[in-house]
Amino acid sequence: MRKYKGHTKLVVKPGSTEEVSKVLKYCNDNMLAAVPQGGNSGLVGGSVPVFDEIVINMSRMNKIRDFDEVSGTLVVDAGCILEVADHFLAEKNYIFPLDLGAKGSCQIGGNVATNAGGLRLLRYGSLHGNVLGIEAVLPDGTVMDDLSRLRKNNTGYDIKQLFIGGEGTIGIITGVSIQCPQRSKAGNVAFFGLENFEKVQQAFRAAKGQLSEILSAFELMDGQSQDLVHRVTDKKRPLEGQHPFYCLIETSGSNPDHDSEKLESFLENVMGEEIVSDGVLAQDETQIQSLWSWREGIPECLGHWGGVYKYDLSIPLPELYKLVDDTRERLTSAGLIGDDEKHPVVGVVGYGHMGDSNLHLNVATRRFDKEVENKLEPFVYEWIAKRNGSISAEHGLGLAKKAFIEYSRSKTMIRLMKQIKELYDPNGIMNPYKYI
Ligand code: FAD
Ligand code: 2HG
Ligand code: ZN
């Protein structure tokens, strides 16, 4: 919504952990607020200097430090771009256990600081499991060297976990060691259309049952999100005709013939049982990329008209899509959605990581409109709280969601979080005004 504008007089770009330490010590001694900044691709305003904070930009710390080809353990500087690390790993037949649309600009330090989820969490799990060690600088300049390469280490509290998803509020991550899986020899993608959300759930069950160990992504896109992508890109649609829902399935396995046979027979099966109305399998890498673009391209296309209200939510699966219907109905009955300039809202769409029960509810608008915002908030958050969902599944709190944390966390949990913040950052210099 172009809500946040950065204000700073100073950006520092340290080139080593020692330099980060000296900068933070100076800031702490002089009570100067600082904002760590990675690739600046975050979606909740976390890397924005709100008043006059000093930006500590990590882009110069971008080296791959070490890779062990036997264990698959990668050690990198925090400023290393995700895609650069993944290309490095590809040459060694390994893969980074995280993938997301912003891979060309986001940094591994930023990914860890936001505990990014992304497109393959279903297969490789969360960074809380994959990160083996972290090197970080505390606000007073102390270097916390916990850059372990061990998979198992039950010697006391696992303090690095606080930095995973800590959004730069208790220190700056300078190095990360991470367990990387073997890159699969075969990658296949299927894209299909379905009549209703009940059938989407049946297809998900069938995919887990029939594709089990090779299933690496199960993404959901509603018909309206695909219509808007089509309006912006004018690309030929993957399927003839239009459907209320679409899913994209990716498989990654070790045997190309076996995997594509499995995916083909899955598709035949679900079409035969009339769970899926129509579907297509990618025949080569170009088609794989093209099918993915109908999913990965959604956030960018939705911004085409002006701004987008973004909600990143965890919801128990059976009700995942109901929120989109309820929100659309609410804005329609208020007369706010329409095809012409008089209406502020262009469309209400739902898409996301079906495999993780993570919905992205996006409301594409022509301009900022207080009436739209009042209809959306706190409505969306109350809706989520009633179902014990999460108001921030994977993007974090930053500035945008800070005020709404109590919809997903109890008073006790918030008190404990505040105590941790005070313990690590008693002067409150690290990324202030955000998170809690
Ligand atoms: P920034 O935006 O620079 O910073 C994010 C937060 O981390 C800030 O609070 C910042 O202060 C802090 N930070 C950054 N670096 C450090 C560090 N070294 N030490 C301590 N704190 C630090 N997110 C998902 O989870 N899943 C997705 O599928 C996904 N897809 C996206 C697709 C697009 C097109 C875009 C634009 C964004 C997407 N995101 C997604 C959001 C975003 O890319 C992630 O949150 C990403 O992990 C942020 O990394 P960054 O380096 O850009 O961090
Ligand atoms: C995605 O899954 C990202 O594409 C972005 O998490 C979601 O923009 C959004 O709301
Ligand atoms: Zn996402």
C-alpha cells in the first residue's frame, strides 16, 4: 500500500563480522537506533528505517564460506543472495532447502531473520529445522559464535532459534550454517483446474497418498488471481476454459521416468474420479518455468493497479478459502469492488501454500481508501482469531502486523517475548518500533 517510507541519514555497509560488531557497539554506546537490512524484499516493512535509524546493510557480506560435499552443510555470510547460494549448490548436486519468488534479491540472513517459508516448505521443512548454526552480533557488539555444523546438539537452550524469525530485533545475523538436501534428478510440474474448494482438498489428499515422497510443492491459486495475472501479462493460459480454482503440483525425485509416470497416473486418476476438471503436465524446463510463473507472478501482477492489502494467514485447511469468500462478500455488499475508477477495489484473491495451510489473502486496489481498510481490519484478524489461526504465517510482524500480535498470541507469550527483547537489547536500539 506504499505505507512506509524510509527516513535515514546514514547507511553503513560493513564488510565483516568485526565491522558489524564495531558499528553496533558504537550505536549502543551512543544510544543510536539501527535497522538491519538484507535484500529489502520483506512484505511487512521490517527493514524500513521509520524515523532516523541507521541502516546496516548486509550486501557486502556476501561470501560462501564453506561447503562440505559429504554432509551437505553450507556455511555462508548473511548477505549472500539466496539464488546465488542455490546456483552454487546446483553445481554440486545439492539444493537450498528454501525457495521463494524473491530469490534473486533476498539474502540468506534476511530469510533466516524472517524465518521465510516459501514454496517448498512442504518438502524440506522450516528453517527452524534446517539451520544448524548462526553467527550473530548482539546490540552491545558481542559476537555470538554459534556457527555449529552439528545436526544434533542438546547441550542447553537452543539460543539460535530466537534469531530465526527474530526480524533483527535482538541482533544482526552475520553467518549461517545450513543443512542442504541432495538436488533431485527429476523435476516435474502439473497444473490443473478444479470446480470447488472441496475438490481442492480431495486433490491434496490424493497427491499426498499417490505422490508421497516425491511431492515437493502443492500450491493453490483461485480463478480470480489467475484472471488478474492474465489481465496484466496477456499470456496464453495453461488450460482451455476457466476454473474457480487451480493447483500447481511439483514433484522432485531421483528417477525421471518413474516420477513422470507417477504424476501422469495421478492426473489420470483425479481426472477420472472427477476431482480435477482439466490438467496439464509440463513437458520440458521451459514449460515448468511457464507454469510456475502463473503462481510466482501473482504478487507482482496484483500491484499493477496501485496497492495491495496483504494478509498472510495460517488457517485450518477445511476453512482456508472461506475467508476469501467472506471478505469478497463484505467488500461487494459495501459497493467497494468494481471494474471502473469509481470503485477502489479491483479484486479480492486467495492463493498460497496449500500444503502448509498458508493462505495469502490479497485485496488489489486502485488507491488507498480508508473505507476499504476499515472493512478489512480488524475483520480479518478477528476471523482468524476465532479459528485459532495465525495472523502472520511466514512474512513476520515488522511494522505492518505489530499492532495485531494479540490476535495470535496470548498475553503470557507476549510478556515472555518482551522479556527476551529487554534481555538482549536493554537500550532498545535494534530495529525499534517493530515486532513487539
Ligand atoms: P529484508 O526485507 O531486508 O529484511 C526483512 C527483516 O529481516 C527486517 O526486519 C530486517 O531488519 C531483518 N534482517 C534482514 N537481514 C538481517 C540480518 N542479517 N540479521 C538480522 N536481521 C536481518 N516470504 C516468505 O516467507 N515466503 C514466500 O513465498 C515469499 N515470497 C515472496 C515473493 C516476493 C515476490 C516478494 C517480494 C517477497 C516474498 N517473501 C516471501 C517475503 C520476503 O522475500 C522474505 O521475507 C525474505 O526472507 C526477506 O529477505 P530480505 O533479505 O529481503 O530481508
Ligand atoms: C508468495 O507466496 C509470497 O507468493 C507473497 O509469500 C505473498 O504477496 C503476498 O501476499
Ligand atoms: Zn508465500
